[in-house]
Amino acid sequence: AVAEVAPAKAAADSASPPTKLPPPETDATVEVMGLPPGFGEVLLYKMFSPFGALVSARVVDDPGSSTTGCLGLVQYRWASDAMEAIKQLNGFPLLKRKLQVSLAAPGTTATVADAARPGSPVRPPSSP
């Protein structure tokens, strides 16, 4: 005799719990200086999203700066994506300004050159 499995039981057995993503890597937050006044978070997100998975993008006034403008903070999931954004957008001309893009975390020793070096700690894990 063939044993029958109840449909509800079979569906429950095949459903797996959703997998949780690991927390973002350290050294994956980019600081963007030189944004023009009024530059919004949606534009910041769109400008930086081609380089990797973003966790967040924020624009804040930069009261400590002697120049007018805004400061952007962009957090990537992977440090290598942050390094690629720095490589591609540092010095990028935007409305008669040049963006200054760098790692936001103080004490970070990773550089753009480190991101290109095989075995660098700023590379993402091999499986997402």
C-alpha cells in the first residue's frame, strides 16, 4: 500500500524559513562631500546604487564645512562595493563641483588600491 501524505503537511515540509542576510561589513560606509545644496537622498541613492547593494543613503547639512553644501552617507552591504564607488565617483564633477568620496569610518586603512589586491579583507565573501 502507498502511504498518502496530507497536502498541508507536504506544503509545510517544503517551505523553508527565510534566510537572513548577514549584517553589512564594516568599512562599507562612504562619505560624500561636495554635494550641492538641496541634493536629495533619492538622487544620492540612484547615483551610488550602480556600484552595489545599498543598505542606506542619507544626506545631511554639513555645518562644520566652510563651503556651502551637503554631506552624504552611503552604506553598502559589502566593503568592496564601497571601494568601487570611491574609485568611480571620487572627483566626479557635479554641478560645477567635484565630489569628494571616501570611507566614512575613522581609522580605516583600506584604500582603493587595497580593494584591487587579491586576498584583500575588503572583498565580499564568495557567497552572498
